[in-house]
Amino acid sequence: MANKFADLRAQMTSEARARVQAKAQAMLAEMPLNELRQARGLSQKMLAEVLHVQQPAVAKIEKRTDMYISTLRSHIEAMGGELEVVARFPDGAVKISNFADLGKVTAV
Amino acid sequence: MANKFADLRAQMTSEARARVQAKAQAMLAEMPLNELRQARGLSQKMLAEVLHVQQPAVAKIEKRTDMYISTLRSHIEAMGGELEVVARFPDGAVKISNFADLGKVTAV
């Protein structure tokens, strides 16, 4: 059975909720995949080696504005990260778990 | 130019970083799309109407373990939410902005 938002949020005071949400939002930098790669100190060539593809394939993915979630997950895992798919609502946020195990096998 | 993680994190004390991260993680419930829909008080039929598809199409999407990010975004926006794609690393998290404008046109 699904958790109700009301139940989840009832465990925090409204002050705490507002504070946490503001800080969590502020903490999250926003950038495209190529900038994230650079911020991690990786070249396209290095990432291509981890993914067992050629460097142009990495360049192509970084330019895409849509892709399968499994493709994105492999790409992020190759950088040493973990993909989180989040649905944010005015009254809370939820991680979508449908895709939780995608890419675990193919990612190196 | 990309922001460095070090710069982003330098603006917070280590105590603040740990506290925020722990709270942000705790705040995020994790559930599959069908449970999220139920938690939002929506039926497949209601969601199908918003998306201008038939109810079985919604059921099918809820069962998928992989899909295009644009498809997921439309689905979440139809529930009144906003999709966030986050890459989480041991030293911080980043929102991936490649997909920021996807689905804005097709979503109702």
C-alpha cells in the first residue's frame, strides 16, 4: 500500500519541512551531462573506455535532449554516480522506483 | 564553465552538509508510479483523460521498467508534478538539465 504524503510529512514540523526543502533545493546544482563530466574531472575518452564504446558515442549522448532512462543510468554510473528519478510536487517529493534496478548489469 | 563540487560545497559547513543530506534523503519516499498515482488520489482513468490516451495505455506505462525520459515527464506532469533527474555522488548531487524542457509542450 502506498504511503500517504500526509503521513510522511506529519513526522516533521512545518518549520522543519520548509527549512529542509529550501536547503535541499539550494544544494542541488543544475548542469548538463557534459558539464557534470567535466566537474567530475573526466574526459569523453575516459568515459567511453568505462562504457566500452567509442568517444563519439559519448559525445552524442551528451548532446541528446531525450533518451531511455537505462541509457542515462549507465552513463551516470560510468561517472561513479547513481541516477535518481524524482517526482516533485508542491507538498513533497517521491523517488520513482520503477527503474531502480536498470543498468546495474550493463554498467561497469 | 562547470561549477566545481568543491566550490558548491565550500559555502556550507560540514555539519550543515551532513545534516541537510540526511534530512533530504529521509524526506524522499520511494515508490513505483502506480503507488504514486494512488497517493495523489488519482485513478488510471483520470490520468488517461489528462494525457488524452486510453486507460490501458496508463496501465502499460505503470508496468514498464524502462521508458523515454519525455514519456515519464509527461506522465508525472499529468499528475501535477515535476520530473527531476538527479545524479547522486558520494560528495554531492546534481540535477541533469539536458531534459529540462522536454514534455512542456505535449503535457496538458
